[in-house]
Amino acid sequence: MLVGVDTTLAGAQAKLVEQAKWREHPNRDAPEHVRDQAELWAGHARTELEWAKSLSKRLSEGAYTMADDPGSWRTVPDHLKMRF
């Protein structure tokens, strides 16, 4: 689970870096609405980054019981497991 969150964090950070570069040196030929769209994308990336950081912290602190954790609601005694 943490690997997926870390991937999300890296992707969001990369998006923000690209957006910052674009804002520093915008294409002057781009219509104004394109610049506004870029700001919207940057806002989404910032929100996604904050969410992923928060989730990563909660996961690392053990906020959720994982399926293979002892006492998990998904833990099934061996004799009941289905084998194929």
C-alpha cells in the first residue's frame, strides 16, 4: 500500500515541478484559458500531494489493519482457506 502512495507522491511532486517551470516561463503564444487550465492542474496536483502525504503518514503509523495482519477481519483460519 505504501508503495502506491509513494508513487502518487512522486507523480504529484513531478507535476508540480513541471507546472512551476511553465509558470516561470509560460508560452506567450498560449491563450489565457490555457494558462488558467494549467493553474487548475497545479491546484489538483497540490491537493493530491497533500492527500498522499497525509495518507502515507497514517499508514506508516498503522492507521489501518491490513489483510495479512493478525486479527484482521480478513484473517481466516487455515482449515477454512480455499485452495485451488
